[in-house]
Amino acid sequence: MIFNLGDKMISQSKIIVRYAETDKMGIVHHSNYPVWFEIARTDFIKKLGVPYSVLEEKGLMLPLVDLSCHYIKPAYYEDEIVISACVSSLQYAKIEFSYTVKRNVELLTTGKTVHGFVESKTFRPINVKKFDSGLYEALKTSIEIDG
């Protein structure tokens, strides 16, 4: 599901917490949240019309540069959770995604990831606007719905 919320395009991905994602205390282990962020981020990109696999075929990679995660409340086995993702910042050579993890309307976690745009063979930074102006415009539009 993708929709507009205020001035940003938001993608939502639903999952059910699996037993393997919990720890001995019965709560989701902290290491799963970055994996969930990846689920939401790849869904977001796919819903824009260009799956990651197509970007990679074109020679574009988005390696992780930075990750932050703020744990507010725990998630538990069999919880249905919704991970929301949006583009919070876009520059020619990097992109930042913001995430929320919720159980119903209850906020559990927030996070951000920063990714560089690099050429897949050399891993050198590239200007995504020059590399694929259509992708750049779609990402820019996802931030500036009204502008």
C-alpha cells in the first residue's frame, strides 16, 4: 500500500512477527528491525515502479551508509505490525529513508537509513539525477507531493 500523508508519499508493509524473530524474553530481538526496514524500503522502491533488481541491472546500487533505530515499545510473537517507509531526504549522491513500526496505532519503533548511490562495477558515487533522471524525479516527487 502506498499513499500520501501530508506532503510525503508513504509506503506501508505488513508482517506477522515470527517466532524466530523473538528472543528468550518473548520480544522481538533488536536485530530484526533493520531487516524490517529493508522490507519496507524495497516495497517503497518497487511501488514507485522500479524494483531494486531493475536498478541493479542498470548498474545502480544503494549501499547502506548509516542506520539509526529508536526502540519505544516491544513487539511480540504473532503481532501484526506495519512498517512505514518514506524518503526523508534526497541528494544527488545519497538518499535517506525514515521508518515507523506500529502495532495497530501504537508506535513501537522509529528509524532512518542513509544510502549512497553508486555504480555497481566500481562502487564509485554517482549523481543519480544524471544516471537516471526518471528515478530521481520519482524519488523527488515522493518527498514533494504538493511541490
